[in-house]
Amino acid sequence: MRGLRNKLMVALAVACLVVFTAGPVMAKDRLTVDLVNEPSSLDPHVQWNPDSYYVYRNIFDNLVARNNKGEIVPQIASSWKAISDTVIEFQIRSDVTFHNGQKLTPEDVIYSVQRITDPKFGSPQLGQFSKITKAEAAGAGAVRLTTDGAYPALLAQLVKLSIVPKSVVESVGKDAFNLKPVGSGPYVFQGWQRGVQVTLTRNDNYWGVKGPFASVSFRAVPDAATRVANLQAGATDLAVTLNSDQASQLKSSGKAKVVSGPTERVGYLRLNTTRPPLDNLKIRQAISLAIDRAGIVDGILGGYDKQVTQMLTPAHVGFVANMPAGVYDLKKAQALVKEVGAAGQAEIELATAPVFDQRIVQALQQMLVEAGLNVKINMSDMANYLKRAQSGPEGTPLLSFGRWSCACLDADGVLFPLLHKSSSWSAYRNPKVDKFLEDARQTLDMKKRLDAYREVNAIVAQDIPLVPLYQAAALYGTAKGLEWQPTPDESMFINRMTFKD
């Protein structure tokens, strides 16, 4: 018995030694990222919610990209030039290969454009690219894009256009490609353990700046307290979507650090104005008046975030300065609900998902209930939340809390999909707004664009299909050794990170 016990003790000591000595190596070779949810898609033309975008943006290259300063810079397109107001020509790099060893060609670029702009494909990003009417080869190594009229936001939108291999997608089909994506980016898809994690490995043959980590694991960790605990225990190198309380907890612990920065993302309430009782303007006015925006920003968000007067931030092209702020007047809100009568007592669903700060959702519910409205929170997973959010007036919840970002830093990527009748994201119908949005996206005259967006913002303030709340600050927790600069478009480029012991 004593001999067996000694053998077990030796084995345990060896095991502990292996774990102890393996730790620092893993910290250098493997990056572990805690997301809120697993990606809803790894096909870049299907979705661009944060948990998907964080992962697949490292698998794929885009036609153009933004650097850490927010400037649009070459990626798959090495250069470009305007042929006319409606035609732009891109020179495509000749030294890029997909992860399967196949060379990336202009034909793949053309295919990617045609795929995401095909209404039958049904991309929720369609509204971002629907102005593109033609993609064609233009001599050796070049691609020309033609737009339906001038489109000032084209380059800003193309920042989101990932290039997929035509031959692979056509041979395996959409569903199989989503399960095993093939890109040309700095990291290669390795595996997807559903509900647990996605694993990527470094592309050592990458044409650009190579990743610093041999592998990266993106884990689904819905509980924010667990994400913080993982950071403090050293089990995680980077955790997303912290709130101000958790950021303070991390700072005081000294076991990790907080990295933050303003984003282009706006927290807002979306109202389905086509269905009762929100088809009644007085109810919509009551909702807007009942919300204490300053209380949310200062009392809940800890001052990291900023109040906004519109669905845009100063980072957006098209931002309109000096828009009047939303008014908080609970008594007036209560009076409006009382004036409406029985219709104002109908149950109103407030849709949300775990990725959002539930302190805000609960505060919004409480404010609206205090105004006399019958608001009930409905929590669903992110995939179902997004599906309903993209189902038009018939399927969109009466109320939904969201944080919108187009990752393009242009007003067209915010206001057009949220408000224009052609967008699956829109639960609003207003011909005047449609016309202003169309005018703004087809003129190169910045003054005319700003005038059009000013009109849109004025109508939104009066008709209330949306209630802008705050410009979100991104709060991340990171290991002390991780060096990384967050950007307003919330891209998580692993090959822009470094790790110092």
C-alpha cells in the first residue's frame, strides 16, 4: 500500500510540474478570448454581429481595411482609382493564397461582391452593398465596381467585404462553408466545438503581418462574472463586453487590466411603429420622455459612455452637430399614457439578448413601467434575437434594446438599414425618410448629405421609430502582458496584438 501511495505521489508531482512549467509557454503560444456567445455564423457574408465578427475577421481578408487610426487602407486591393462618379477600379494583390493553397484572384473578388449583393442569398448586409450593380474584371489583376449613381459610402462599406474562395463555396455549399470556412487571413480555421469554442491556428504563409500566437481559442462565456473570474485566474487573456462595475473590480484586483475606447456603436431602443400600441405616436412619445438618459450613462455605465442626440457619433461621416437632446419628463410621459387609455395598457415586449448589459434593459423596463406602460422583458439567445430583428415589421418585436454598429463609420451604414423600407432590419415606414436616405447615399456633395441626414434626424426625433441613448465605450479585460489598441469599429485583429511577459 505504501509503495502504491508513493507511486501516486510521484505521479501527482510530475503532473503538477507539467502544468506549472506548461503555463508560461501556453501564455505565449496560445491566446484565449472569452466572448459572450459563440458566433452565429463564420460565413462573413451571413452575419456581422460582434461575436461572429471578432472571429471571422481573422480568418478572412477584406477588399480594404481600416488601420488603428481609422484610415481606409489597402488589403486585398493594393490600390484603387475612380474612373467616374459611378465606377471605381481596384488593383488586386497577386501574392495572396487561401488557406487551402489556392491563389486568390480577381474572380474571387467578383464572386464575393456578387454573392453578398444577390437578394436570393439573403445577406443581412445587403443594404450596405445594394448600390453596387456590377462587378467585373478590368484587365490583368483589376476589378471594377459600378454603382447605381454616385455612392459616397462605398469605400467605407467595402471595409466589411470579406473575400471568399469561389471554387470552395460553390463546391461545398453555403451551410458546409459556414461550418468549415476557408479564407486568406492571418489565422486558419481549425475547429468549432458548438457551444464551447472556436479554434484558429496561425497562417504561417500569410502575405501580411503574421499573428503573434500559434493558436487562438474564442470561447462562449455568457456570464460576465465568469469572464472576469477567468481573467483574474489567468485562464483568459482577453474578455469582451465588461460593464463599469466589472471594470472597477478588475482594476482593484490588480490581476488583469482594463482596456477601453469609444466606439461607433450606439445603444438605442427600436420601436415597431407598425403594430399597436406603438403605432400610436403618443405612446412612442411617452416612451422617449420616460427614459432618463443621463441616469443611464452616469448612474449605470459609470461615465465611460456618452449621451447622444442621434443614432450617429462624431466618428461617423454624416454626423450632424447641434442636434437637440432627448428630454426626460416622467410626469408628461405618465399624462400621455393616461390620455391614451386602455390601449396604453397592452403588454409591450422588450426584446433583449445576453450580450447586452441587462442592467440597462432592466432600468429601461422600470422607467417605462413608472410611466404607466406594461412592459415585459423577453430574453432570447443572440441567434434568435437577430433573426427576429431582421424579420421586418411583421416579426420585429414591439420594443428591442440594441447597440448598433455598421463597422463602416458612415451614416449610410446606420440610418439606411435601420429606417429604409428596403431593409430587413427596418420596422419603420416613412416615404419622406426613404427619400432623404436615398438622396444622401447618391450624392458626393457633403453639404447635401448632411442636410439630408439632418432632416432624417429631425423626423426620427418627432416620429420616434428609434430612441438613441448613448455612444458605447468598449470595455475589455486583458492579461497584463497583452498589448492591444481597440478601434472605434471594434475590430479584433489578432495580428495587431503583442504579448510581453
